[in-house]
Amino acid sequence: MFDVIIAGCGPTGAMLAAELRLHDVRVLVLEKDIEPASFVRIVGLHIRSLELMAMRGLLDRVLPHGRRRPAGGFFAAIPKPAPEGLDSEYAYLLGIPQPVIVRLLEEHAIERGAQVRRGRTVTGLEQDDEGVTVELSDGQRLRSRYLVGCDGARSTVRKLLGVGFPGEPSRNDTLMGELKADMPGEEIAARVAEIGQIHRPFWLRPFGEGVYSVVVPAAEGGDRAEPPTLEDFRQRLRAVAGTDFGVHSPRWLSRFGDATRLAERYRVGRVLLAGDAAHIHPPLGGQGLNLGVQDAFNLGWKLAAQIRGRAPETLLDTYHAERHPVAEDVLDNTRAQMELTSAGPGPQALRRLLTELMDFDEVNRHLIEKITAIGVRYDLGEGPDLLGRRLRDIQVGQGRLYGLLHRGRGLLLDRTGRLTAGGWSDRVDHLADPTAELDVPCVLLRPDGHVAWIGDDQQDLDDHLSRWFGRPAG
């Protein structure tokens, strides 16, 4: 019997498996695909995801495989640079091939001790007070204490649970791919700048060595079930831009719609949902993969505490309470971005107005923090603005904060030297450092790096340690 079975070994499932293994949870990951995806689609890791990688000592492993880009121009592809002084040590976008980040995260989970079985599809589930029985397509039945569906937008786990997935169906399709182009780069840039004022979403962005990321509106009435071809791209580029730019040798080609849906619940008893199984939205802003990885970081330590018998009664319910509103916000901002890419005079007038407003630092900063998730604040009750927010990678002692979070434990960062983690020292580390770059006396950090308490009173601290980490040992 496993503690947790995870359906799906994409970025969300692999990250969740690794997080659970930090706490010695017995994990099995089931992946329907026998082989990893071979197409080389480039995805972007935003600031918050880079911070999470740094928290677990993964960033140095990931960086050599990616390409850094400035953290700007994300919102509706409005070309504005990021404001100066973003509150992070990792204020850039890392473009990385999706198969590479999936492989790195899967290897990380396996190194931690997770089992991964490929070619296994979940077809049924039954749960009771003690656990979940999972049925596979070959008739095998497995038993675990919890099941997490990380099995994508068409999630079988979500459907078997009967969880509603309300939202809007796709109305408009867009072609996206990476192709080589023979037209000189200067001519491509000039033509794209001209056409991009009329048709959106539309761009050809260079990736080096003559390769371009190509996005162009799809033809109306096309078969959404059929994958696009090179000729589809050529035809649509000629129809929109008057030239096909000499595109050839595609690395990968895909079609996406603007469907937007959010699961009504992230948890039903012992079964939970994360990643695209819980939410889908257009890829504008590049938030999808990041949102799923951040789901995994929020859920992992809570589910592990539940399994280890240390979780306060309501801890696992905070997963839905915290992450569902975050997804709602992402769905809303992608809806807004899709409207801003529409060709109608109203949306275009609004786009011009927002482009002007983004010249104000406060507006630009707000949108960047929203897209990159560094502006997320969980509702943990009344308190200073820092409460519920993530803490950036500040200087502490002879190193940096995130280096202290590699083990996935809580952390008491104490500038007074008078406090103690006491009976929680088996799950919460304590650093007394009067030189820490903090504007408050002490903070209690959860394993996901969010601030759970601010103050300098031991009794108040003990109450919050109990709230997040359960009863003290002994």
C-alpha cells in the first residue's frame, strides 16, 4: 500500500512527488504515456517558480538547460519592460524546453525515492475512510491512502470524482509552434511589428539559429481534433501577413483554444486535484505550467503532514482555500488578455489605453507581479501586509534564506534571539540572526516559503506553530 498515488507525471505530478518524498511519504506516480513527449516546446519559468526551484536546491540544475529573458512584455504581449527593483533575486524568465523540465523534475522525484510507472492509466477509483482503491486500464487494482489527479485538462480523476468543471468553451483557436524561417531577421521584425498592430495574437519571436516561435490565428471552422501541419501555418501566415516568411523545419506544432475552466473543488475526501486537472486557461502570459508547479508546492507539505499524523484538523482544507482563489485570478487575467488581443475597435481602444497606463510604474509592477505570482498573498487573517506573502531570498548569516529551505521544513527566522521552536523542532528549523534583512522582529515561514506569523511573543508563536505544524512532540 502506498501513501499517495499521483496520476500524471508532468511538471505538477513530478514536483508533488518530490515534495512528498522530502517527508518520507511512499509515492507512486502513474503516467499514461510510455515515453516522454518528444516535441520540443519551449515553456517559461516565471519568477515565483524560479524561487521555488531555489528553495529546493534545484535552480542550479535547471539553469544550464534554459535561456534567460527579461521579465517584461508578458501581459497580453504588450511590449513594456519590467519595472526596476522587482522584489526578487530571480527577476527574469527562464525559457526551457518542456521535455527537459519534465525530465529534470521526474529525475529529482526518482532520486528522492518516488516510483514512476509509465504506460499506466487510471480508469476507476473507490474511496473509503481508510484510503483509495485505484483501478488501472489493465485491470490491476492498487491501494493508497490518498490519490492526487495531476492528469491534465481531460483529467480522468476529476471526471470519476464527478467534480464540476465550469467555465467557457473555446471560441477561437490559435496556431503555435517553433519553426525555422528563411526571410532575413530584420525583414521579419519589421513585418511582425506592422501586422501585430492589426492581428493578435500574432508574432514571430527569434530563438536563435534561425528558429522562431510562431503564433498566428487559426482559420475559422478548422478541425480542433486534428493537429496542425506546416502547410496550415504557411496558409495562415500568408492570409494574415501576406507572406509565410519562408517557414520550414518545424520543431513542434500545436493548436490551442481559449477555453477557460476551473474545478469547483480541489478535494473530495481522500482525492485531490492539481495543475491542469484543476484549471485550464489560454496560454497568454505563460502561467499554466507555473500555476501547476505552485499548486504542488502548496499541497506537498500539507498532504505529507496529514499522512504523518502531524497535520492540524483543517490544514489539508487550506489547499483549496488558498489555491482556488489564485487560479480564479489567473483565469480572470487570461480572459482580460484574450480580450486585449481581439481585433475589434473596442478591445483595441482598451489595449491602447492600457499600454499608456503601463507607463506608470505602479500599473506595470502590479501586472508583472500578478503574472509572475510574486504578488500572491494568502488570506491568513489580519496582520501586516507581509503576512501570507512569500519572503524573497534575503541575506541571512553567511548565506541566503532559500538555502535553509532545501529540506522542506518550516523555518523560524528570529532577529531577537529570544524565541524557540521548542516541541516543533523536529519539523521547524530555527535561525537566530539579528542581521537578517527583515523589517520585523521575527517571522515563521511555512515549507512553501510563505509567511505564517510575524511578531516577537513566544506564546503567540506557539499558537501559530500549532496552527500550521500540529501538536508539539512529546
